[in-house]
Amino acid sequence: MFVKNCWYVAAWDHEVLADTLLARTIVGESVLVYRKADGTPVAIDNRCAHRHAPLSLGRKEGDAVRCLYHGLKYGSDGRCTEIPGQETIPDKLCVRSYPALERGRWIWVWMGDPARADEALIPDAFSLKHAEWRYKPGYLHYDADHLLICDNLLDFSHLSYVHEKTLGGSPNIAEARPSVQRLARGVHVTREVRNTVPAPYHARLGGFSGQVNRRFAYDFLVPGVLLMHAHVKPADSADDDMSGALQFHSCQALTPETATTTHYFFMQAHRFRLDDATITESIYQSLCTAFEEDRRIIEAQQRLIAASPPRPMQPIAADLALSQYRRVVEQLMEAERVSIVQPPAPRTPGTVASTAATR
Amino acid sequence: MFVKNCWYVAAWDHEVLADTLLARTIVGESVLVYRKADGTPVAIDNRCAHRHAPLSLGRKEGDAVRCLYHGLKYGSDGRCTEIPGQETIPDKLCVRSYPALERGRWIWVWMGDPARADEALIPDAFSLKHAEWRYKPGYLHYDADHLLICDNLLDFSHLSYVHEKTLGGSPNIAEARPSVQRLARGVHVTREVRNTVPAPYHARLGGFSGQVNRRFAYDFLVPGVLLMHAHVKPADSADDDMSGALQFHSCQALTPETATTTHYFFMQAHRFRLDDATITESIYQSLCTAFEEDRRIIEAQQRLIAASPPRPMQPIAADLALSQYRRVVEQLMEAERVSIVQPPAPRTPGTVASTAATR
Amino acid sequence: MFVKNCWYVAAWDHEVLADTLLARTIVGESVLVYRKADGTPVAIDNRCAHRHAPLSLGRKEGDAVRCLYHGLKYGSDGRCTEIPGQETIPDKLCVRSYPALERGRWIWVWMGDPARADEALIPDAFSLKHAEWRYKPGYLHYDADHLLICDNLLDFSHLSYVHEKTLGGSPNIAEARPSVQRLARGVHVTREVRNTVPAPYHARLGGFSGQVNRRFAYDFLVPGVLLMHAHVKPADSADDDMSGALQFHSCQALTPETATTTHYFFMQAHRFRLDDATITESIYQSLCTAFEEDRRIIEAQQRLIAASPPRPMQPIAADLALSQYRRVVEQLMEAERVSIVQPPAPRTPGTVASTAATR
């Protein structure tokens, strides 16, 4: 149902402070996210091995966490280190530990086989922490299957209709054909819209008296990470002249909470007027408004699909990227099914996870 | 689960204005109801064929509707006429169209095989639009299986108990035996209650100093349409003397939304003091109060049935009409099952529906 | 799923006044609880045999109850005594009657085979009505499987963690090993905690300058009834010297409403300063605060279990009593399954229940 062997964004850095015990459900599993004294993020099963009370209602004690139901204490590797009133601790009394690390301002968690956790697979969301870019972080909760939101992000023709009065502004966007390139773990999409009107939100940022050219170029990678360069500039400027361009870099991550609910971490960074906080705020507000427009229609779509007799969706040309992406996801899931059927390598969850977490 | 080959009341006329895109779920299907420029009602599947976004969040463009997710446009026959950025339109890219028409002040939709849509099957709710009758229209939403509400309407003995202080007034109503006659698509019920007290709501309408005779005579037709003549008059007047009678005609329609929720369209028209708006209002208020009394017990009944271990209901004599009606419904459903097993006639949903809608 | 052949607490006496028709769901069955004119409690199926309308929306008429949907009337033995407009009453037109009686201040209902209802099986909650004890009655509704609450009550190690700042006060409680004794229909648990600090709530009751000894000794009986003697006294007093002790007796009863919701009736009586109402109130408030602490973690535990992939719970030594209790429950359920497979003795529900109810 989900690709497991990949890095999921679990939280913004500011969601997990020194004392926080954050419970976050990812692909249906309740994960406890917190920090060791040195700041390193930890991700372990939120269910105490004993009676499945949530550790998020427990207490941080140094790098460990104590369940505040019957007092069992767990190290950051998921091993139980104390059972009140009991000398020996059975090996089985441990909770699963997930490889976790911080990159940019996101805390990433590997939900699959810890032995396969590979830092190189973390998407390069460079603008999350970069001196040349500014942004304000955003989060939305969706009552929808994350794949419906992936669909949305993989076909920007919706800007013309869903975001007519915000990020869009013209049917031209829908009319432009994007180019789509298959990647190992996703797709790359490029869409150019020439000689069009600036979007209402561009107008608010100022400076375009005439028509503009817009360009969107992004990777969209499992499990739902969009990394996009976008710009808008006067239509009469030379293609390689970026002097009058507004340049953006957007990082957005969809993390399925359950089969029908989704965490949505997002930001859109700007590379111009870095010291003007009103610009940062204006872009953030425009994004929030537009993403509410998306949420309204996607949650309605989800409800309609859930309530209606099943019926196939009919493909159109604009589905190229989303069809490709869904195929990538299916192939990765199929590969995981096959690898699970084969005998897995022996492993001790706590130990391996500990190794991964401290990389 | 539902009789499909029949006309369902989808809306009061005033619910669908010139610009309205009304989403209404009928027998589990989300239907978009709107009007063409000439006022003719249209009913099509509310799900865009592309990604199943609700067309009710779209935009009316002339007689057509545009999905405001990716911009697909549909004619009132359900055919797609435009896909942004795409030249050819596949035949499969259409939404189902339902035969729809307006009669009286109700918009009726045929939920079954369009080829069998027959206007002659529309129940004759004549008082919905008639110079000699006055009423105020009502609507209720029920969290209950529509059949439980049919049961209620098919046994007026409940007036003595549920409506003791509103429409009833005496155990006499429950004690009177109705006569029940089987019809092709329903039942006809007549109940006379002689030498009884006026109901509290009659008392408010004025004019009865002594005992009265009451008479209820109604057709109850699939899928849940009640058409009733009722009157109350002094008990000492001759049977054919209607000079002192208060005469009513009531049109009520139950439209299943889902298996456990129901739309309830209702009115009770009066044929006396036509120019006294306070009479019209008083009857409407009495009905609303009484129908809340019904809803309270029927929704409680629904919850109890849903939450309890299954157990057969025990029949009593008063069930005669409701048992007959349930048998009519089962026979019609069985007939539809048989007809579906046989090879259906080939049809193009859009075309046929269009024909039906413009009759 | 539940032991049926046992007495369940259905209500506090004050919940069922002379005119009350109380609907209370017990082990998934909606039961109507009311009193006859002489005060004797009655428990019958809340569903009218006719169309399953709730009798709790009906009307008491003497010792009988009338359904206010179609007017059927039932005696306190569950037999139908009147059907409006109908002479004969079929035998099947009766509702199930449950043996019911009042003991102390609780109304108990037998949910299993009435022929096996045995008053001797009612747990001896003597302090519910006793001149030497004072208390204020409590009730909580839980969104949790009652067995999770049984677990809680069967392992007081949680006092150290869940109730650190209320009923606990020290890890000593968790460190003390209880003794557990198997009973025919439950377990007996004794826990002594010596040389510990008084609990915060003891401190509020006053009088301890130094360390204390605490003792808890309780029966925990199906279907979830705790009957506990507890005391706290100066650690330096002789074991048999109760002069400086605060003595408590607590009666608590868990009644499953459904598989995942529970009624919780509770009180903790004190045997000291009987005429000081502030003591009674203070103990009640402490209990309410502490039981909210329990509810918070147990409902979170329930949600986590319901939402997570299934995984076995890992036993620890502190589970001794709860494991024993769960075994008792399983054995009683297994015994009931076997007895149901064998041909049951013929019985008329109404009659037998009537007998039981008037014992």
C-alpha cells in the first residue's frame, strides 16, 4: 500500500524541540519523534512494548524515554533499559527503532528495512537551509489519500482552474504541454508558459507591466517530494536574461498518515529582496490561500470517491506525469513485495536502527 | 437495495436557481442538478470522468458545466466537449446523464435504465401547483433508512402516540382499522375516525366546538411518495356535506440518500381560507413540529437497530399497509434483478438521457 | 466476547427515579431500566418487539411501559398486554426480561441465562450502604475496551507513574511486589508499600509528618468489580495498631457498554471523620482527578491499538494479576460456549425473569 524503503518527512525541525515527544503517524504507524541531548533526532515505535500505551505521553529522561503508564524505560535505540520492580529484561521487550536524521530543516524517517536505509536517497531539498533563499515554513493536514495530492502536484494544468485568482491567472497554463522525464525514483516535469499574464500573486509582488514568461521545473520523488525551480520574467526579455526574473525554489513533502489522510510540509523560497520580510510573508500567505483551494477540491474528490460506487477514472493527455509517477510507485512496491518473500537477512532492530540514527 | 427504475424527487424548484450547481446524493449516487438557460432541469453524474472531482464545485457556462479542477467541460447530455490542452476527446470521457424533468414544483430524476424512463410513472402530485390550494414547502434530512419512514407513513396509528399533542389527540386513531388496497406500484390506504376530538392542530385552525369525523385517504407509491386527501368535519354533519370541513391535500416524497439517510420533501396544502397566510403558516409549523416528533423516534429506532444484535420484528395487524408496500418494493427490485441478468439493449447514456430530459 | 452469566452494575440508584425510563447499553444490548411502583427495579429489552423503537422514549403506566410509537404496552415481565386496535396478542410479542435487583446503591442486571441467575454471585460491595462509611458516588464513561481498564485496576504499579502527583507519590509502589491469589470468579491482590512518602492526596487529608506504610487488598471479580480495603498509616506504628490509620473501602464496577466503550461506576469510602463533609468531597475530587489521569492514558492506548498494525503485547512480572484475571474470564466464556452448545432447558423469558426480578 505504501513504499516503505524510503525517507519520509516526519516533521519540521521546530516541531521537535529539546523536550518534545512528538507522536506522528506515518504510513499507518505511530512513530515517536524526539531529540537526544546532542540534538540528534530519534524515531521509535510510539507503542510501549508492554501494553501499547503511547510513549508520547511519557517523559524524556536524558536520551531515553520512560513510559508513564507502568514506568518502563527505553533507550534511543528502542531497547528497554528498566522495568520497575523487575530485575531481568527480556530481549523481546524493545520497540522498533527507525533510522532518522535531520537534513535542511526537515526530520526524515526511514519506514522500511533499516539495513537498506541509504542517506543518498534523501531528496536534495537544498533551499530549506541556504543563505541565498528565504521562506516561511508551512504545514497542512489533509483528509485525503496522499496519491490524490501527488496527482495534483504532477499536473499544473489545475493552476488555470483551481488557482485562477491566486497562482494561475490564465488558461494558458493548462494549454501548455509539459515535458515529462522518468527518473529512477520519480519524474522530472518542465512546463513553460510564454506570453501570458502574471498570476495575481505575482502582481502583488510587483514589477510586471506587461506579459510574462513562466517556467516550472521540478523533480517529484517518492514518497511524494516536490523540489521545484520556478520563475517568472518579462516576456520580452531574452531567455538567458534573468535580471528581471522573480526566482523561486519550492520544497514540498507529502507524508501519508493513513491510507486516507496526509501530512503536507511545504515552503516556497524566494531569491530576490532577501531582506524584505513582507515579501517572504506575502509569498507564504499566497501559498496558504492557494493550498486551501487545492485542499477544498481534493478533500471533496476524496469524499466523492469514498462514497460512490467504484468506476474507473478516464485518462487525458495532462495525466502523463501522474501516470508515470504512479507506475514508479507500483514498481517500487512490487520490488518490496518480492524482497520480503525472499528470506530477509537476520537483524536486531534496536542495534541496526541505532547505527542508522547516528550516521 | 433500491428500486432504480422510478422517478425520485431530487429537489424543490427553488433549490435550483439559474446559477445553482446542486450536488444531491440519491440512492448512493452523487447527482449534479442544474438548469439549462431555458430553465429545463439537467441531472448528470456529479463526478468528473477524469479524476472524479465534484462538478458541483465547477462553473456553469451556458448550458454546460466546467469542472474547476482541470477544466474539462461537459454538455448537459454528459458528453465532454473540451479538454484544455488536448485536441481529441475520447468517447469514454463522458458522465452519466439521468432523465430529469420538473413537474409541479418538484424536480424528478430517473435513477434506472434511461430507456425505461416513462413520464406516465410520475405520481400525480397535483396540489404542488394548483390555484385552489395553498401551502408552504418543507424539507427534512433524516439519519434513517427511508423504509423506516415509509413504515411510519403507512401506519397512522402512530398519530395517537407520537403526535398525541399535535396531529393526533386521541387513541381513537390507532383503534380505527384502515382499509388497504394494493396498487401496481404501491398501496392505497383509507382510514376513517368518527366521533373523536379534533387534533390540537385543528383546534388552532378554529371552528370545532364538538366532536369531529376525520378521514385520511392516500396513495403511497414507490419510491416513497405519499399523496393524501384528508379532512376533518363536525361529527354531526352528513357524510356528503363538506361545507364545514377543513380539507387538506398532502404531498410527501422520501428520496433515499444512502442506505441509512433520507431526503424528505413535504407539504400539506389547504383548500380553505386561501387568502389567509397565517393559516398556511400555521399548518406548516404544525407539520414541522410533528415531523420532528417522527424524526426523533425514527432516528432513535434506526440507531437501536444498527447497534443491536439482529432480531426479527414481530408483526401486528396495523402493519397491513407497510407489509404490502414492502412486498411491492421487493417485487419491483426482483424484477429489476431479472431484467439486468438478461442482455440489456445497447444504449449511449448521454444521448438517451438528453432526449428524456427535454421531453 | 463477554461473560454473560454474571451480574452487571447497570446504574446507581439515583439514576433511576420513580418516573425514569433509563436506556443503558450493556454488553452491546440496549436495556431499559426502571422501577415498579414499589421501587423494585425492572430490566427489559429496550427494543419494542414490534418495530424496535426504543421503549425508553415511551411512558411509564403503573408497573408497565407503553411504547410511544404505536402504543404497545408491556408489563414489567416483558409480556405485551395491549396492542391498540387489536384483540389478540401473539405470544411472540414480548420483550426479553433480565433478572434485576438492587443491592447497596447499585442496580444489578443479569445478562445471561435467567435460569442461572444466582443472587449469591453478586459481589459484596458492603460499603455502598453502611453506617460506618461515607462516600460520594462517581461515574465515568470510557471510550475503551473494559479489559484495558481491568488491566489498569489489576496492576497498581501504575500509581507511581500515572498518578505520581495524586494517588501515587513515589516509585516505591511500582517496586513493591503484590501477592496474587486466584479466586473462583476473579483474583485477590494484596500490595504493601512500607516506608514510603504519603501520596499527595493523603497529604491533603492531613496528619502525616513522616513516612508511611500503605496497604491495598482487593478482590477483582467478573465482570470487572473491584472491592478494596486500603489504608495508610505512620511507618513507625505497629502493624496491628490502626489508631493513626486512614482507612478506605472502594467499590468500583466496570460494565462494558460495547466492545470498545465502558461504563465505570466508582466510589471510595472513608471510615474516619465521618461527619466532615469536606473529607468526603476531597476524596471524591482526588479520585475524579486521578481517574481522569487513567482515562487519558487508557483511551490513548485504545486508540493506538485500534489504529496500529496488530502486534503482541510483551508480558512483564507486574502483569501477574491481570494475566490471571484474563484467564478467569476466558475460562468462564469457554464454559458458556460449551453450555450453549448443549440443549438448553426450556424457558419462558418473561416468566423466569419476573421471578428473578422480584426475589
